Amino acid sequence: MACMKLGSKTDSFQRQGQAWFCTTGLPSDVVVEVGQMSFHLHKFPLLSRSGLMEKLISEASASLEKQDQKCVINLSDIPAGPRTFELIAKFCYGVKLELTASNVVPLRCAAEHLIMSEEYGEGNLIAKTETFLNQTVVKSWRDSLRALQSCGDEDILPYADELNITDRCIMSLAAKALTDPNIFGWPVVELGGPPQSPGGSVLWNGISTGARPMNLSSGWWYEDVSGLSLPIYKRLILAMESRGIRPEVITGSLVSYTRQYLPGLNRHQDSTNLKSDHRPGLSPSLPEEAQKALLEEIGQLLPMQKGLILIPTKFLFGLLRTAIILRASSSCTSNLEKRIGAQLDQATLEDLLIPTFSYSTETLYDVDCMQRILEHFLASNQTTGGPQTSPSSGDEDHLIGSPASLTPVTKVAKLVDGYLAEVASDVNLKLPKFQALAAAIPEHARPYDDGLYRAIDIYLKSHPWLSESEREQLCRLMDCQKLSIEACTHAAQNERLPLRIIVQVLFFEQLQLRTSIAGCLLVSDNLDQSRPLRSGPIPGATEGGWATAVRENQVLRVGMDSMKMRVAELEKECESMKQEIEKLGRVKNDNNTSSGMGIGGRTWGNVTRKFGFKMKSQMCSAEEEFASEQQGKGKGQVEKVKAGKGQVEKIKEGNGGRDQQNKRLSLERER
């Protein structure tokens, strides 16, 4: 931290209790009271530096009855109090002191208050502090930050604003937040990062600077500015916005600042860290009024840009929950609800479960707040031109639940169904509130009503005292035609449902089965006629189950039909070959008895050339075709063909044996 040395004399001030004494060897002739502290000083050093002190001392001396009596001056309105006046007194006596970024603002404001200009001495305190501010403080990020932090006191800020000190430091920080932080008072960064001491601080020429390595991301300054008071931080954020810093960077700083001063945003905070006189979720470091003021200011500072999600949804829910606990203004709560409603599709079920903190409400969760958030979402979705068409008029991808069909309205409908299932078990939840929240979702937003049926079933189970008419009125919220087969099966056996609803479920379940069968037949006809499939929705098809199953079944069916035809052709060829072989065997026996070996040899050779080679080629081609098939249902027929091949080989061996016998008989006759 930069500093300027003032004065050259040794320190001659001593403190005794609540009093300061100047040990110069001369008795003091003036007493300056600042708050609870009194300073026993001399008139001349003060008169020679301060115009206000000259005026006050002359007035006090004129009113004294005795000349040797000490005059008493009260400076209770001096900025920064006794600590700052101690430094001013040392400056008037020429005692050594250091002017730093932390004390320059209080000294500058006190010097202005005491009129310590050049008219009352060359190199007076106003000139010294102004030079240090302009040439050193505003050129350094850290020094500007320390100077702003010293402006946080209520008695200093008006003087700092009047002297334009606050704006100078703010504009300096806003300009530096856009550029590389390493050139503003930080050591030069070498390749691979700055050298560090064993303690982790940055080294400058081998000497520890006490500075920690800085993260060079766009939010490197978040932690630094979080130490500023709320009024100054607000002005800094507005200045950064005017400088053109991106909204997402501003949002990150606001989130970091808020989390530091509102630890109640963390729902899982350890309750042991809280004081017993604070309600759960509140920080003991700040009073409730200060937290409420901070929350309301942050709610106004959060940027809002249509079409972009700048603020984390979980953070907004945390702000809303804290605002309800702190009983913030209705405008603050309504603003947060609108922001959440604009990006409700990014929320989770855990975020929606906002507990009720009001004693006037009996329900466990704040259903009314959820109703308002949902209304804001639906209004913003209509404004931005969200999808409003029914799924029955859409394409097939929407029916089978493709990722393209997951619109924001569909996501919110799923969230609301889950929320209804969570709050349905609350016995204090009235039927009109449950119905209003369930009916707020447009009909086209629910491709299937399984989630709504589950919530209704839980509500009926938790409220067994409902009349038959109320049960029917509640069950009319769901469309029985949009229930899956699993849900229909459960509903048909559910004793809590009214009889009329069970009959409707059974009817539509039968209708679904008929439609499914008709769809299968329609798919078969379309495949046979080589026409593209174009059928209506198959009720009860979850995640494309029926449509996918129908397509796979038809592909298998076509493959099986072609395989059966090929096997039939092979069986016919095999049967014809068997007949030819049997016929050939009978002809061969007749020829052996009549004409001898020569004719039989030629005839068998012709038969072999005519049938044998052709049979082998057909067998090989048939085996290759069967081996390349994906289905194994034709393996039995392949085995039949192989068996036929074996029979042909046996016939050939039998004919060869008979030829050898005929040859031996002819040789014996010749002998």
C-alpha cells in the first residue's frame, strides 16, 4: 500500500486514559474536546494551520474571565472523530506520520472542515492530501478500494461526496475492472504465474509483498468490492454498467456480494452458527432491517434482459425465500416473483417448495406464491410467442416424446405436476387451491396426464372425507384418453376413484387396445403396398413404445416371409433331386444286368455331371444365404437340405458298391 511521509519531529504525544498530552516542556493553554477524548495542546501550532481553530480560539479567549485560564474548544462535529484529529494535531506540531490510502479520505475531509488551506501555511494538509489522492490513490486498484472503504462512515460520506472523492475512486475502479489487473499496483506476472513465498503471497524481487495471487477471470474483482458499504457498492455497479461491462459480469458481482451479507440464501446453513434470537436463515452479523434494505436494493440492481437468463434461478428462489422471511416490501417480492416466472422452466422441484412463514396460512408450502409465479410464466410465455398448438395437430416427433418436444411449457407442466404431488399430502390444502393450480397449465402442455393422475390419487388418499361430487370434480382435471396403459391399469383398480371415472378409464383402455391393433394392421398394409406410414397417435404409447414396436415387428415379419419363400423353393429343388436319384438307381440296376459295365459307367458319369456338380453348387449357395440371414428361424430347413445332401452321398456310395460287384461277376464269367 502506497504512503506519504509527513513531518520530521519525534512523537511527543502521550495518552493518559481519555486524554492526550503534548510533552513539549510548555504547559498547554487550550483543550480540544472531540467526542469522549480531550487533547491538551497549545494555541500557536493550531492557529498557524487551521482557520477554524483560529476563529474558535479567539472567540473562546475573549470569553475567559482570567487570562491564565485555559480555553476549551468543542469539535464534536469533526469528521472521523478523535482518531483523525490526533493525526491532524501531530501534523500541526510537525510530528512524523504516514499518509495512506486508508486515512487520506478522513484527513482530507477533516482538513476541509478545519479550513487547513494554503492561506494558513505553505504545504498545508489540504494540498498534501489532494496531491496524494490524485497522484497515487486513484491510479491504484487497491488504494482506490481502500479509500472507498474509508468513505463508508456516515459522517465522512457527505464530505467525500462534496469534495468529489467518492466519484473519483469509483470511476477509477470502474475503468480498471475492464482491463488487466496486473498493471494496477500488482507485481509483473512472469510466464507460469508470479513467484510465491512459502506462505502463498506474491514475491517482488524476492521480497514478499503480502499480496495473494489473483484470479484473472472476468470476475476477479468480485471479492474485493464485496467489502464496500451498500450505498457505495450500488454507485460502483451503476458506474460499471455505464462503462459497458457485460450484464452477466455485473450479475456475478451482485450474486457474490449478496451471498456474503445474506447467508440465509444457503438453505443448508448450520443452525448452530445462528443466534437464538434470530429466526432460521438470518445472518447474526447484520440486523434484520439492514438485511431487508440490502435485499430490496439488490432486487432493483439485478439486470433483466429478455431472451437471456442472466441470474441463476436457484439464487432468485433464495432471494424470494429470504424476502418472505424478512417481510420485505410487496414491490420487492413481486419483482422477484416476476423474475422467477420469466425463467421458471429452469427451476427444479426443490426450488418450488417454498415453506410458509406466515401464521395466517395453514398449509405447509406457499401455494399462493407458486400460483403467482406460474401466472407470470404463462403471461411471459404468451408474450414471447410460445407454442400454443395442440399435440394432436403436431408431427409424430411430438407424440413419441422426442427432445424437440420439450418446450418450456412442457417442462413447467412436468414441474407443476411434481409440485402438486408433493403438496397433495397436506391435509390443510383446500380443494379450490389444488384445482386452480392444476387447471392453470394449458391442455396442450401435458402430452400425458400420468403425473396429474398421481397427484390426484395422493390428494384423494390424504383427503378421504371428500364427497362423491368433489371427487368427480377433481378427477375431471385429467383426461382419461391421455393416460398410459400402466396408469389405466392402476386407475381401473383404484377404489378411491369415482365409479364414473373408472368406467371411463376402462372404456378408453379398450379403445387404446383396439387402436393399437388397428395401427398394427395399418402398418402391415402400408408396408405391403410400399407406402409411407402415416397413422394417427396411438394412445398409451409412452416414449414411442408402440410406434417403435410396430415398426420392428413389421420389419421382422417381412424378413420371415421372404425366408419362408426361399426355404420352400429349396425344399422343392431337394425333392426333385431325390426323385431323379431314385429314378437313376432303378435305371442303373436294369442296365447292369443287360449291357454290362461300360454302359453303366458312362451313364453314371453323365448323371454325375448332370446332377452331382449342380447339386453341390446349389447346396453351397443355399448354405451361404442361410448363414448371412440375421434371424435363426430358417436353420431347421438348412439342416433338412444338409440331410438331403448326405442321402445323395450315400446313394452314390451304394451305386459304386454295386458297380464293383458287377465287375467281379463279369470277370468270373470270362474265366
